[in-house]
Amino acid sequence: MNLPDLPRQLNKKEANWTTTFLKKWVLEETTLPSGPIEVKNTNLDYISFDAVSPQQRADLLACTTPRGHWWKVADMGRKNDFDVVFYRNSPAYVIINFPKGFIVTTIGNYIQEMENSKRKSLTWERAKSIAIIEKTR
């Protein structure tokens, strides 16, 4: 008997940082254009490129194209602000929280670094070099 894959365990530190800090920072302290964001957290000075899954990379990249990306928001018996999120020709971001600070980069920069790196991970130093925004603690 094959059971379905279990959902990945929620990264509480990532979720808390996203809701307690990042939301306010993006909305109130930046002029970052709207677009989808994938948030990652690491307690190390590096993060595996695979932390952003192949499907996440493909979806983010699709948001930047003329065809775009359509995402149906699940109706789970609670109030949803709307039913569908759709991005076309939009910037798409990866935000990574490292112990020394955090960076905002585009999905294009992330993929290019992943494809050209000799490493399997993105270091804090390399992350700063591909960042469009860098905040050091």
C-alpha cells in the first residue's frame, strides 16, 4: 500500500520571522515591487540550493514570464481575501535569513548562481553578491 507523502514539517522559526518581522519590513520599509516571495531560514552561514525546491523555482520563474503563473488559493472553510493569485511578467523573489543578516534576491539571480556555482549551497558571502537588498545584523 502506498501512502501519500506527508507534508514537510513547518519551520516555526521561518514562519515566525516571516510574520513578525519580514511582513512589516517589506510593507513599511521597502519599495520592493510586488511579486511572489519564497522565504528560507538557515542557522548556518550557508543554505543548500535545494532548500528552494525545483517546483518552487519553476513556479517563481513562471511568474516572471509572459504566460505567467496561476495559483488557486485553497478554500478551507475560513475567510480568504480572494480566490486566485496570478502573476505575469512580475518580479519574483527569494529571501534568505542567515545568522549574520538576510538578503533579497530575484529567482533569476538565485537560479543563475545555483547553475554556475561549484558548490551545492549558497554561502552568506555569495548571497550578498547576488542580493538586490542586503541587511546585515
